[in-house]
Amino acid sequence: MQWYFVAALLTILTSSQGILTTLSQSNGHYTYDYGTVPFLAEFFKLVVSSLLLWRERRVLPSTRMTTDWKSVRLFVIPSVIYLFHNNVQFATLTYVDTSTYQIMGNLKIVTTGILFRIFLRRKLSNLRWMAIVLLAIGTTTSQIKGCGEASCDSLFSAPIQGYMLGILSACLSALAGVYTEFLMKKNNDSLYWQNVQLYTFGVIFNMARLLVDDFRSGFERGPWWSRIFNGYSLTTWMVVLNLGSTGLLVSWLMKYADNIVKVYSTSMAMLLTTVISVYLFSFKPTLQLFLGIIVCMMSLHMYFAPPNMLVDMPSPTIAAPENLKEISIERKTDS
């Protein structure tokens, strides 16, 4: 399977996440416990990965699986990072509004490139660095509202704590992605075995989060497992399947492509979501949206196109046979 096919599929599924989540609401509210959705998505990924691993081992008994605890315990770290990231997200939203948070979230595009270079020691050309910066600028431009709107004034008026937490959130998001790529590529283990390890800890940590939420509420609504499917509709199940499927695609990209491809997929998905929202939710497109889309398309072309398509290289001049004869005659005369 080619990476660009997986990246395109990831873009489509990611773009539909926000739309499906919005459609799963009833009168602007969730009728289900939203905390159960990530848990069920992690469980779905674990089940699918286990079945694929079982099938792979039946076909190829020599499938490589590193079961040493020193290797397995490394898969705990992404879950811990994402746990901290989720808490930082909530803390950030206490200082800044949603629009400012979304714009600051684009910092993860640049931080991913930086950590990609530092930890994975993958060198990027100057042209690709320019493309990454352009992607961040394009996505940010598409999210900036008109300056006549009230939210425009709040963009740079949040407390310093909000901006610091926003930067920390971007760094944690990038670190989780880069570290996951490191895990996926550090050996030749089966992708499905690596997924089983990753999603096992994901299930455990999401379960722990649900328990903590119950303790905080004093079990007012009962234990989480007694209401796990309460309020679920067909659309809610589509959200769960969507989150699970995108996670499986991301792990494939981490194994056989890289984080930058994932960043481009999710960024393009954000723009695609905005365009679709124009038709589904009567969203009014702005000039900033169109400019942002154009800049992102330029960035996409700059990063993935061959260098000879971007820069006109001077073609080497080949002397004509007659000129070569004249040069050889002149050399003989001089000697």
C-alpha cells in the first residue's frame, strides 16, 4: 500500500471527525459521556490489531515480536505524554478562547519539524523547512476571522500563562508523534504487534481517566462501565469507528512514512472540514480561508515535489563536434 493513498484516506477520515462529532450532538449537547469515546476507540484499535496479528502469525509463523519488558515498557511513554497533553489542553482553554487555541495549535507543525530533526536526526532541506513554515502560516491564516469580529481583539489579549501553555501543548503533541515514530522504526517488529502494545496501554490509561472522573464526581452517575453506552446513537458509533480507523492509519504512516506526512494529512483535513462546513452548517467562507488554502497547496507542492520541478537547474552545455575539432587543432598548433 502506497503512503500517499494512506495519507489521502487519513485526510478524508480526519476531516469527517469534527463533522461527525457535531452531528452526534442533540440540541448542542452530548447525550452520551464523551470520555467513553476515546476508550472505545482505543479498544477498537486493540481488537483490530490483535486480529491482524493473529492472522499474520498464521500466515507467517516467523513474524518478529520483541517481548522483552525493556522494549515493551517503552510503549507506556506515548500514553503518558498524551495524558499530560490532554490536561494541558484543558488548562490552556481556561486562559484563551477557542479561536486563539486553534491558532496556537498550529505551532505543532513547526515543533514537529524541529523534534523530527533533533530526535530522529532526519535532516530537512531549506526548501522543506520553508514548506513547513508556509503550512503553519497557511493553516493559521485560514482560521483567522475578520478583524471586524469581536474575537479578533482577543487574539493577543490573553494572559501570558495561556500562551505558555499553548506552546507546551504544541510541544507535547509533537513529542508524542515523534516518539511514536521512533518506537515504530526502532526495530523490524510486526506493525500489528507494536500496535497491540501501544493500544493496550492506551486502553489502560483511558480506563484510568474514566475512573478518576468518577471519583471526582463522587460516583454521582454511577461507575463508568454502567453507563458506557448510554445515549449512543448510530452517529456516535461512527465517531468511535472514525477515531479508531484514523489511529490505525497514523500508526501505519509512522511505520512506513513519517511524522511530516501525518502533519500534512491532518492540516489538509482541517481545511477540508472547513470547506465541507460551508455546505453542511451554512458556514460563511472568508478571504482568509481562501488565502490559507492557496498557501497550504503551495506548501504541499514545495515539500513533496522533486527539486528539479521547483528550481530551474541550468542545463549543461555540450560543445558541438565542430568546436571540439577546432579546439584540438589549436592545442596541437600550440604544442
